[in-house]
Amino acid sequence: MWLCLQVAVAAVAAPQQYLIAPGDVISVTVFDEPELSVADIRVPSSGVIAYPLLGRVEVKDHTESSLEKHVTALLLDGYLKKPKVSVTITRYRPFFVSGDVDQPGQHAYAEAMNLEKALALAGGPRALDESVEVRVSRDGEEALRVHDPGYSVLPGDVISVKRYRKSVETPEETKQYIYLYGEVRSPGSYDYRQGLTVEQAVALAGGFTDRASKRKIDVSRYRDGQEPEKLKRVKLYFDIMPGDVITVGASLF
């Protein structure tokens, strides 16, 4: 019997020397041995998965290459003569953003994620100057203050954002923003200007993606001290206000 087990990435590229961790989702394919194949297993907090024939196999804290060697050694021990192994990370655990951002919480990790892209996804500051403090905590370590927008973000990172208000208001502080998410090519925050329509706002974000539905555009409108007003299925000529959050939905076809 031949077993193929190789550690690779589907949909996104693995960060170099990335250690598999609880929350990641992996699949194991055994070629010509379907009964030994398992798909989309979420790594539990214990870091141990149930694997056919082998029983409990610890996958946490392995790199892709070290897990390949580990599983190969287990299969050589009385199961297969020439095992070749293949494990796929099908989805990474999310990263988290908290503090002074518009969309706090967890966000999906994507290839080549850096601090600038992570903050854009969370509706955070677009510039890292003296008025912004950003700290990144990784694997439970003490949070590190980061100034570089190109700093590589990894799955599981916790990013905290704090914005300092100056005692004297400056023109930069009075600048107003809008936020675009969903099926636009460059989600994030953009400068507001008077007379802006939904169509013009989407253009600022690089336009619609191929999956976008122009009939599924929602706007969340925030007013001081009030719950946001939810405006469903607005038209392309709908007027945008400062602070609006525009979400473009996907077409079913």
C-alpha cells in the first residue's frame, strides 16, 4: 500500500515555519486508500486529532515538514512499507483586532497578511503616526508595539489599537471617513467628500468584484449615541454620509 501525506496549503499560502495550532483546519488524503482519508478536521484545543489506524496523533506545534516526518514514522511502524504522506491546511485560524477600530473581533487570515491590510479589514487607522499605538500579541507573549505597516501578521495574532486625541484639534482630526466591505476589490476606510454616492464610493474601493451583486448593497448609518440605522438594498445613486459603512453582497450565480 502507498500512502501519500504531504503538508501544503489550499486557498492561502502557509507562513514560513508556521506551527499548526488549535483552530486551524486540516485534511489528510490517503491516495488509493479512501478509508484512511479524513477531510477538514479542526484542530482541537488539545492539539490531538483522531487518525485511522494510528489513533490519537498530535499535530499542534508541528511545521508542515515536521508533521510529514512524524506521520511517516508512525506509518512505518508496522502499518505501511513505503508511506508517502500528504496533509493540507484548508483554513487557518483567524486573527483578532480590538480597540479603536470600526470592526473589532476576528478576521479571516489571508496570504501575505500584514498590519496595514489587517487594520483595513477592521476599519482601523490608515496611518501609523504618533497619535496611534498598535500592539501585537503572538502565542500569548507580551504585546509588542509595532510601527511598520508591512509587519507580517500571522494566524492567531491579537492586534490592539489605541488612538490618542490631541488637545488642539487639527485639520487631520476633522477628516471624515466611510468604510467599504464585502464584494469590493479593496475593502477598508476611505476619505469622505461631500456629494459622494454609493457608486462613487465603490469606485474608491477599486470597484465591484466579479461576484458582487449591485442589488445587494446595504448601508449602516451611525449617529452619535444612537443605534446604527440599517439601510437595505440601496441604489447606486444613494447619497453617502460621513461614517457610513457600505457592505456589498455576493450574487448567487
